[in-house]
Amino acid sequence: MQAGKLIVLSAPSGAGKTTLVRALMERDSSLCFSVSYTTRPKRGNEQHGEDYFFVDEQQFSEMRSAGAFLESACVFRNWYGTSRENTEKLINAGKNVLLEIDWQGAQQVRKSMPECCSIFILPPSIEELERRLRDRSTDSNEVIEYRLGKAREDIAHWKEFDYVVINDKLDEAFDQIRSIIAGNNTENLTTDSRIPDQLKGLTWK
């Protein structure tokens, strides 16, 4: 059986990553998620081993020290981690494992599994990014300004990834990611000399 791939997707808030991931999971049966570990309490109908593996802080710390995670991070006082063992099992079973994480987590994964395929998703411009954040109508101006500032930090790391996809038109971005996963895409490589010209709309004034 041919081994699968580890696909790492990162993006600033408002770039459309969640929508793209949902579409990928719905249309590509070879893709799956690796269930993460977390120290946060279980919510509602969440199931241990399906939504997350729920563990206490001591167990998480011991696993982290033992190198059990491809990546881990503390978010709002709760720890989250991607299991190395679970991910490797899925890959060895021929599955393409999709990790939806930030650039810091992606750095950890590339260090642990340098053969992974990393993709950074970007909006077409700063103006469009702000419009998308405001159109959500869920955040205050203060939160939107914070997200824009955080996006500036995130976008600065696009060169660290293997590929960059500009999510201007959703269907085109989706097709580009599918072709990257299939190994048929060289136009979105971050080393392509045409990429910087395509990113001019992401320059902060």
C-alpha cells in the first residue's frame, strides 16, 4: 500500500481556510484529520477519541516531554497537540492527513516531519481581508483591528511554506490545493519567481 501524505494548511484569519478545508474534506475521501489531544474540558456532545482525546495537564505534559506530539500549543490556557503516532498510522494506511494549524505549529511539524507538504493560504489583498472580517458581523472593531494586526504577523511567514495559494476565487483556490495534494502543481510553489508580484496587494501601507 502506498503511504499517504501529511498536508499542513495555515492562513491568517479571514483568508477562507475553514471554508476550503470543509470543501476538501467533503469532496476528497482520501483526506482525514488526525484527532488532537487537549487539556480543555469536554463540551456538550463531544466524544473522547472522536472530537479530541481529552487528557489532564499532567498527562499532556508527560506526552509532550516524551515527544509524542508533532506540534503543540497553549491557546486560552488550554493545551492542544497533534499526535505523532496517530498521524503516522493514518499516513501508513494510505490516508492523506490534513492539519489545520497556525504558522508556529507548522514550523514544529516541518521540524518533526520535513517531508510534509505545507500550504499557506492568503487573501488577495489587505482590503479584501478586512472586508471579510467585517462581513462576519461577529467581532467588534477592536477585535477586527487585533485580527488584522495578527494577520500581518502571520503573512510575513508565507515564504516558510512549500506552496502559497491566494484565495481570491474559492473554486480556483480549491482546485489549486487539490492539484498540490495530487503532486501536479508547480505554479504555486513559493520559490516561483512570479509569486511576489501576485502578493503586492498584501503590502501594509
